[in-house]
Amino acid sequence: MPKLTIDGRSVEVPKGTTIIQAARQLGTDVPHYCWHPGLSIAGNCRICLVEVEGMPTLQIACNTQCSDNMVVRTASDKAKRGRADVMELLLINHPLDCPICDQAGECKLQEYSFRIGNDRSRFDFPKVHKPKHVKFSDKVMFDAERCILCTRCVRFMDEIAKSDELDISNRGDRNEISVKRGGELESPYQMNIIDVCPVGALTSQDFRFKSRVWFLESTHTVCSGCSRGCNVTAGARWNKMLRLIPRENAAVNKWWMCDEGRLTYTDVAAADRLGAPMVRKDGRLVEVSWDEALAAAAKGLAAAGDDLFALISARLTNEEIWLASKLCDALGTPHRDTKPRAFGKDDLLRTGDGNPNSAGARILGVAPGKGGAGLANFASQNLAGAALFGEDLDDRPEAIAALQKLAFVLVVDSRESETMRKAAHVVLPGLTAYEKDGSFTNVTGRVQRIAPCVRSPGDAWPDWKILGWLVAGNDRGARPKTCAEVFARMAAAVPEFSGMTHGMLGTAGLDVRSAAPAQGSV
Amino acid sequence: MSAVEFPRLLKGAPPIGKRQTLAEYEANGGYQALKKGLAQTPDEITKMVLDTGLRGRGGAGFPAGRKWTFVPKNTGKPVYLAVNGDESEPGCFKDRQIIERVPHLLVEGAILACRAIGANTAYVYIRGEYPIGIRCMEEAVDEARAAGYLGDNVMGSGWKCDVWIHSGAGAYICGEETGMLSSIEGGRGYPRIKPPFPAVEGLWRSPTIINNVETIANVPLIVRDGVADWKSSGDADTPGTRLVGVSGHVNRPCHIEIDPAKTTLREIIFDHAGGIWKGRHLKAVIPGGSSVPVLPNKPEALDVPFTYGAVKNAGSLAGAAGVIVMDETTCMVDALLNLMEFYHHESCGQCTPCREGTGWLEKLVHRIWAGQGRMEDVDLLDRVADTVGGAGAGKTICFLADSAVMPTKSFIKHFRADFEAAVRGGGSPVYLARKARIDRKHASHAVGAAH
Ligand SMILES: Cc1cc2nc3c(=O)[nH]c(=O)nc-3n(C[C@H](O)[C@H](O)[C@H](O)COP(=O)(O)O)c2cc1C
Ligand code: SF4
Ligand code: SF4
Ligand code: SF4
Ligand code: FES
């Protein structure tokens, strides 16, 4: 374990650690463009120059390995001058179109120019011009003039997406990133190149020109696209979600997410969102107060009792699934099931399971009980009622027909559906995963917090509140006030979550406790 | 000491335009070294090369034997030899003599070097602009394979070795050793960061030794004649002979094989190349190919032996021995513009300083050349050059950036007057002459139009 000094502070690091990594360990950010912790080392931007005692020249921190007794100066005059020189060169042909660039505000050129650059340039020639609006695909736009040729995007495609669709063409200051053979990008992970691009060369067709990033309200949450549960930061403005970007979590998604997941936020602003509770009167669903709708739901559920079929979505949170299960327990029904949801599958992130909380549903026992019916056979069981929590059956017309024959059908969902219009007696409007508190358990058993990124539309309630009220019935005191409270109650009852709290999940999550809870765990 | 017989590398070489056949080579003692080498252990061959002190002829002059010892043992990976015949440096055409005229010498050297470093495969990378050279090498390899010098059972020894010829596609940067590796692998000619060094991780991430054509061509001579005989020319600093190319304003542009310790730069220019053409005087000389500092016409620069050390002391580098001679009429601004156009055009564009800086240098020189320069531009040029690189500056992945800076700084240092004259006089003489020609043409057109 080499022990070295960086800016007068000593640090011990494993063999093979580079100076830039060791500095990060000390909380020192050595400026870098081409280096990315998740990609191979390219060493081309040269902005990470530092002084190493005994070396005649400045060294690049990203590719210089630490050795014993090394003395590194990241902020000496020599190092600063070296970096300022590189900064000047990086900008001589840069268009400086920050006023119209989406990256402004989160651009490393701006950041380092401000931090380490000179306030003027000695360059007084016309700049090199290159194409500015190159469509890489329906998802990604490229501006060759803004590109600093760090090759992060190329390396991402080669090394992570395993799809070598990008390349560099031409030579020298005429170099340009290009899609091979002039085609368009196809990888289902291509939008990550927008994130790894340290400048505004790669922008999202989806987010382009929608908002200056400093106006965005950021929320740390989890993607609801599939059971991987990639950690994300959501950006919203004027109560409208505008983007999801991946958030680093070494145990889950590293630095990446898939494109389909990235675009899941668009569900939030769907035109068919439900904004008010409804009850069927004279064959038509009419908007009513929450009191009336909840009372009608409670009455219908009680009447169906142990003849109720409960379809509990694995897109709901742990808290919600736990409450839904408690409700079924109280009614005594063994007829419970989830609905599978297909999704892309590969070796990188996508799991093939489009339900973000399948593991939670499994832990919480959502499956037909003894003698119970499931999604496949509930229609033939002569049941008295059904409750659909966060699901519809629009893809199964025969199931809707079966629902229509039941005496009572409750639908709790965030969007309108054919199922609801044709079969529901009571409709309670819930929320999408980007509007509420809660937690998901991902495919590897990681319990992760989700958080509201925007306010709910109309008078919709978070599903945990709806379920909490249904479970509490007339006992007003038992109605949960926060989702954290529901989680705490669940954690006390379910060994897999024992000892956990929302606070403890933090932004990185925790692995479920093994079946036999660790003794004396706190 | 008995007089050394010259030439050595090119002994028995047919005239330019003809290739030495296998039969001719064998008649000249060809492949005897291989026979000897096969009876030796690989370490014995390496030791001989190490003992001669043979220095790389590609430019940097790194001791070849030392480089060979960097190959890690027992990695379980194959070892490769990559022979650098890209020869794209302006002013250099010495490797061409070997490739086109005595290709078997290179083939035999490659086989022996493979044997020494534990490789079974050598790639010879030849610049795409040498189609004749590529053909000569391919023919030589075919002949050697048919004669059993290459293949699965080299000269019945049971040892396997093969040589492949790889054609470049016209980029200077593919002569940089790691750029060449990327190119051989089928990728863009992008030099690679070190570490890892190619001797540890080169071609296909396996240990690879890279040597210049002339370096490898010396190996059969060493093995055949022994260390002492090979060292009978040159001195401790630069043992052996050197192939030198002389071009520019001389009466007889030529390539020669010299004893570097006994031949001065002045002799190369005035004796071997017949002196300055058109009865003019020498103004400047670049001794080692376009990348090294220029030297002025001064005794302390010219009357030095052509060894690495002596040329370095004189303020330049022997480099790849491409001697470029400029006569008194040469405008140094014009000459530097030519070089800057080259380096700007050839920068691979990976590293910020080189990608952006070579363009900036060219623009500055061009502005002075075209009469738009200001007096401050001369100093600015010098300072921007420092921003980009310099001898041993280490600001970039490879030395191309430094190769652009060394001429720039030395041109200003020795010939500042030319730059200042161009600023003062509205442009370089070449520019002014060109402008006058164009103006005359316009004037005559204008007259024609009036009629
Ligand atoms: C830009 C650039 C171009 C080069 N071109 C050549 C070349 O054409 N031929 C060559 O042998 N070496 C060339 N070199 C030097 C090689 O990188 C390398 O040092 C050499 O091939 C090693 O062989 P040696 O040790 O036998 O000299 C070049 C270096 C640079 C930086
Ligand atoms: S597009 Fe962005 S990530 Fe790709 S090379 Fe250019 S600056 Fe780097
Ligand atoms: S892999 Fe899954 S969790 Fe990750 S971004 Fe895609 S959909 Fe979301
Ligand atoms: S110094 Fe120039 S030629 Fe060499 S790798 Fe860097 S950009 Fe390419
Ligand atoms: S971050 Fe080190 S060279 Fe780019």
C-alpha cells in the first residue's frame, strides 16, 4: 500500500491507484475531462496535470500511479500554469455559445475555465468551424464545434454499451465524433453519452432547450422502468418533470441507466391522468368526494370479503404492497396476484422485468394463497369482487369481461384505462412513482427510496395513503400520516426489512436482511 | 585497427531500382547469421546486441538491447516484434534503401530479433507511399518462406517464426511506435498513453518490441561478425554505421552509409552531397529529419561528428539522420510555414495541446509569412510553442507536439531576423513574389478586359 502526500496531506492507497483517485479520496478534485471513473483511461485532454516531486515534467494525474513517498502538488504555480495553458488551448476553437447551450450551468468547460483558466485568450484568429446540428439519432444531437474530443462517448459505447457505433473521423483539429458508416445510433444505452459528455456537444433531443439547468428542482429517486432500480436524479420545473439522469450507485447501476428507463418520466404528464375519485352511478362513473368514494370502496370490499380477487401491482412500493396485503389479510382472501410486465433484457442493466418492485412483492407474499386464485384463473372462480391496485387489464379483454360480471370492482390507479371505464364501481386516483414517497426492492434485493419529484395532479392521493385509509377503516387514529410511518410498521413486521427506516435507506439503499435476521442487529 | 570496409549494411546491394534476390543475398553470406543464431540461446543473441550498444535508428536512439530486456518473462501471452518502416518524417529516406534494395537483410534481422525476444511473429509496417518497398518485402518474405527460413520449422530447427508485411495508409502518426501498433491492429493511428509500455502491453495487449528498420537490419551483422567487428565503426556514443539521407539545396541529394564518429556534418553536406547548389552559400541545416532543431551555418554546428552526442551538443539532434540543407536564399519563415503545415496536418488530434496548438502555430507563422503579422507575433509564436510542448516537455501523449515545437523555437532563435523582416516588409520574400505574380496576372487580365 503506497503512502504518499498530496498537497501536504498524506494518504495511503492500494497499489495501482492513480493520483486522481487518491486525490479524490482526500476530497481534492483534480480537473479532468477525459477521465471518467467508469471508463478506461485515455489521457488525452491533459487538463489533469499535477506536479510530482522529482519528475522534470508535469504528470497527468489520471494515468500516473501512486508510489511510496511520492509528493504530489495539485495546486503549485507550475501545475496551475500547465493547466491554464491547456485551458486556453481548449477554448481557442470553442464556439463559446454558452448562452444557447443546454450544458451551460453544468459544463466542465465553464467550471474549469472559471476555476483554473485565464480571463482572456491570446488567440485572435477565426476559429475552426464544424457541423453544429448533427442528428445522431432521435434521442441524441451532436455539435461538433463544442466537442473537446475527450472520447468519453466513444469509450462508453465500446466499453459499456458494447456497441462500437461511434468513432472519430478526420485528423487533428478537424477531428469529429461520428456515427460509424454514417448511420444513426441504435444502442438502448446511447443516452448515457449525453451524461458522460463533459461539455454541451451531446444533448438530449428530449431535454434540448426546455430549461436552463439551474432552474431545475432536483430530486434523488429511483427509475421505475424495471426491477434494476437505477438510481436517478430527476429534474423538474414548474411542477413538470423534464428529465431523469443517472445517479451513481456502485451497488446498482454504477453511473448508467437505459434509455427506456430514462424516458419513463413522461408517464407523469400523460393526458389521461386521473385527478378525482369516482363512483359508478346509473352505469356512469361520476366524480365524488374522497369520503364518499372511500366509503363506497370499504363497503364493496367488505361485501366481497374472502371472495375478493386482489391484483396488487409490483409497480407499487414496498409500503403499498404491504398495506394491500394487510387489507387482504383482514378480508381473509387468498386470491392475490401480481401482473408480469415484460421489459428489455441484457447483461448490463435491463432485467427483463418491467415491474420495479417484483422482489418486494415476493417478499411480502403477493401470490395466490392456499386454494386462492390468481390472474390466470380468477375469472372462473365465481368470486364476488375484485380490487386492482395500480394495474389495469386492458391487454386482456376476456379478463375485463370477467370483471364486468362481478358485483364489485375497485380500481386504484394513476391513469384512465379501458378496464376502469368498463368494469370499475369505484375509482381511486393514485400516483406515479415519481410523485410519491416509498421504497422499491430491486432485483438483487436492494431496498431503495423513491421520492416525489413533482406534486400530484388534481386531487389524486399517494397510493400508500389510499391503502392506509382503507386498512384503518373507521379507526381514524390508525390512518398513516407519512409513508415513513408505514415503512416503520412494515419493518417491524417483516424480517427482510427489520431494523430499516426511510432515513437509513438514504440515497444509496440497503440490502434486504437475509431470511434469518442478523441477531442483535440495529 | 584495420580500415573498416564500407558500406556494411548496403554491402552488395544492387543499384536503386533493383532488389537483391534470395540467391544473391545467400551468395553474399545471407542467412548465415540466422544459422548461427539458431545454435545460440535467445539470451545470447540479446547479450550480443546489448554488448554492441546498438542504438535505435528511428530517432530517439534508445539502446536496442536494453529495450529487448524489458519483455516480461512467462506472461503466458505471445510476444511480438513490430518493425517500424513508416519512414514518414520529412527529410528521411534511409530505411527505403534497406527495404527496396536489401530486403532479405531486414527479414533475417527480424527473424533473429524474434528469436532473441521470444517472439514467433514479426510485423513489418511500411509506409503506404512505398508501394515498391512493400512489393520487395513481400517477395523477400515469400522467398524466405519457400526456402525454409520462415515458417513452422525455421531451418529445420523446430522453431516457428513468421513475418508479415503491413502497409500504412498515409499518416505520419503511424510511424510513432504506439500509433503504429493501433494501426496494425486495424484501428485509428492513435498513439497510446504510457504506461503500459509496449514491451509489456503492445500489440493485442501482449508484450511487443518495436524497432526501426535500420536497427533491425544491423542484427544479422552483429550475429554474423561478432560484437568487436560490428563496433569497429562509430564510437562509444554511436557505435556502428549510420544511414544518412541528404536532401535540399545540395548539388547531389543522396543517401550514404557513414562512420558517424569519422564523418562531420560539414563533410556530409560538402563532400558526400557535393556542396550547396548553384554556387550559393549554406544558410541552415536540419540534421535529423524535420522534427529536430535547425542549425545555423556556424563552425561549431557543422564541424562536429555525426554522433548522437556531438550533434546534441551542437544544439540539435541526429534523430533519424535526414539532413535537410537550405541555401542562403531560403526564407526561414517560408520554411517554417511548410513544417507547421505538415505538423498541423499530421497531428492525430488526441491531445489538446497538439490538436489545438499545431493549428495555432501554423496560423501565426502564416500571418507573419503573409505580411499580416505584428512584431509581437514573433514572441507570441515562441511562447505559444512553449504552451504546446518542447524537448522533453511531456505535455502530450507522443512527441509529435514536441516535434512541431523544436523547429519553431530554433527557427526563431537562430533566424529571428527573417521573421522580423517579414513583419516589417509586408510578408516573406516568397509571399511577396507570389503576390507580385498574381497582381501582374490580374493587371494583364484587367487590361485584356478593357479591350
Ligand atoms: C510523430 C512520430 C513519428 C515517428 N515516425 C517514425 C518512423 O517513421 N520510423 C521510425 O522508425 N520511427 C519513427 N518514430 C519513432 C518511433 O516512435 C520509435 O521511437 C522507433 O520506431 C523505435 O525504434 P528504434 O528504437 O529502433 O529507433 C516516430 C516518432 C514520432 C513521435
Ligand atoms: S462528444 Fe462529448 S464526450 Fe464525446 S468526445 Fe466530444 S466532448 Fe467528449
Ligand atoms: S435499467 Fe431499468 S431501472 Fe435502469 S434505467 Fe433502465 S429501466 Fe430504469
Ligand atoms: S501529441 Fe499530437 S500526434 Fe501525438 S498523440 Fe497527442 S495529438 Fe496525437
Ligand atoms: S483527465 Fe487526465 S488527461 Fe484527461
